[in-house]
Amino acid sequence: MRRRCLSVLTAVACAGLLAPAVADAKRYDIPAVMGDQLTALVEETPVGVMLPQSLPFDYSGKLYSSTEVTEGAWFVSLGGKDCRGANACTLGTLSGVQGGERNNRIRVRLADGKNGWYRDISCGASCAPPSIEFVRNKVLYGIQAKVFQRGKGTKRILIDAANSAIAAGLR
């Protein structure tokens, strides 16, 4: 009996130690984080830029952004360090791709009555954060982020983010 109790206590203690720690979540104002990069992005790309006003990340430090423009697309990487788009420190990505094809499969209804598509966290060789996609004016917009807000699931947070981007309109 003593051995069984010790095993149970060890398992419970290990489970507590192995559970991922949740950092203090913080809501970030995306246009403010981007600053002059947002102005440069809008001027550089012919693809309309739609961004959520804010995102709540499972992170409370300084947030950095980097942008990339390609023919027919733009990308914003948001990270906990100035990681210049490297995946290791990326907390989220935002994108707009002219004529892009969606990858997400779960249909969700957005505030303007149109559809968006959600994908929860997915893991293969590595894990991809949850994401939402929506199409406006033949541009596929994407928000993929490690979001957290007590009392709200990631699906609701990303739907709110997409609705925020739509409500803000083109930058």
C-alpha cells in the first residue's frame, strides 16, 4: 500500500512539474507595436492590409514585429525578441495573400455575416498555433497566434481578432 501511495504521489508531483507554465498574458495593440513598419508596409504592398487592433498573447514582455512583402502578399511576424521572422521566438503571424487559398477547415461566422475558417493547434514534426482565415476582396487574410485570455478559448479569441481586423478596415 505504501508503495502504491508513493507512486501516486510521484505521478501527481510529476504531472504538476511537467504541465506547461502559463506566462502572464498581455493584450498588445498591434498597430502601436508595428509603428513605422505599418506605414511602410501599407506603402510598399498593393495588397490591402487588414490587421486586428489587438491580440492577447501568452506573454508579457516587449513585443517586436518584422514585415515582409512579396509579389501579391505581405506578412507580419510578431515575436518576443527581435527575431526577424525566425520561428523559435514567433508568437504570431499576420498575412494577406492576393488570390490565396485557405487551409483551415472549420467554418465560423464572422460579425459581418461572412465566413471565416478556423484551425486549432496542430502538431506534426512541430506544433503550429491556432489560426483563422477570411477572404475579403479576393485577399486571403490570416491570423495565426499563440493567444491566451482567461475565460476565453482560442477559437473565440481568433474570431474576435478577425472581426477586429474587418471592423478596422484597410489600413
